[in-house]
Amino acid sequence: MNTKQATFEDRLTDIVVQIEKSGWTDEDKNALYAKISEYLHSVVLPVILKFTPVEELKDLANNPAKDSVDAFVELMKKPLSNPKMSEELNATIHGVLDDVETALSKGVIS
């Protein structure tokens, strides 16, 4: 598959199909899915925080009275609406999928 044009969903579906056809036990497959999920989760927040206004983040963190779901949503609107953040997040997520595909092709995922 051309990974430069394939969507995240298409690539992830291909990975799942490859894992399902692997002959591994369900326990091993589930452990692998958990690792992939953890890897994806671990790269998303740092990218979002990179584009979050630092002073607003510090203010929210240092003022528990301001801490609310609405305040957090407002804070997240800024980085999530930034096209540069979207581009970097997309590249980062595709990088994770590159790593997973490479590891699967080499049989080095354990």
C-alpha cells in the first residue's frame, strides 16, 4: 500500500488484517493491539501540548478553581484548530504506523 496517500484508517485496517492472519494466539494478538494503542496514545498528547498556549495551560494547572471540563475544552480548541498541529499529528501518527508495519514485516514485535 502507498503509505504516503493511504489514510490512517486504511493503514490501521491493513495492520489488523495482517495480525488476524498471523496465526498468533488471541492472547498474543490482544497484547499486540494493546501495545499499538499505547504507542499511539503516547505520541498524541505531546503533539497537542506543543501547540497549546503555555501560559493558559499553566494558569489552568495552577488554579484548581478554574479547572473544569469547559475550561479544558476551551484550552484544547486552540491547538486542535491549528493546521500545523494537525499536520504534525498526522505525520507523527503515520510514523507510528510505519514503525508497526516495519516491525510486523520483520517479525520483531513481541
